Amino acid sequence: MQWIKTDGTIEEITLVDREGDNDRLKQMQDAVDGYIELLYISTKRNEVMVVNEEGAIRRLPVNRRASKLAGQTIRGNVLFGKATEIH
């Protein structure tokens, strides 16, 4: 899974279960700095983007790379990858 930051950098990360199902949720919330929302980018390729659901309300910086992938304005850091990586 890719962690796409607003500064344009991309890091590869893997979500891991250490204490159960809620652990992955916490990792995703930490990565996007808040409550998460899932955007299904391509059902054919099974791609999903995990974004901060309050990105616009909190006026987080626009994430240009993520916006290009999603075809819409995305704010804040995101996670991007296969849906199977987050479930």
C-alpha cells in the first residue's frame, strides 16, 4: 500500500494486525490524521483510497498526486492500494 503525502512523497507501508481488527483502523487513522473515508477508485482493478473524511472541513492541504489518481480534489495524506490490503 502506498502512503501518498501532501508534500508529494510516497512511502510503501503495510498494515499489520498486532492487537486485532481495530489495530488496522488505528494505523489508517494515523496515516490520514483523522477519521477515515474509503474512495473506491477502480472496481475493475480493486483499487481504494483511504482519505481523511474531514479533509475539506479542516482545510487540509490539497494532495495533488492523490487528486490526479482520484479524478477529484483530495485533501491531506492518503493511503492508496488494493481493497484487500485494508480489509
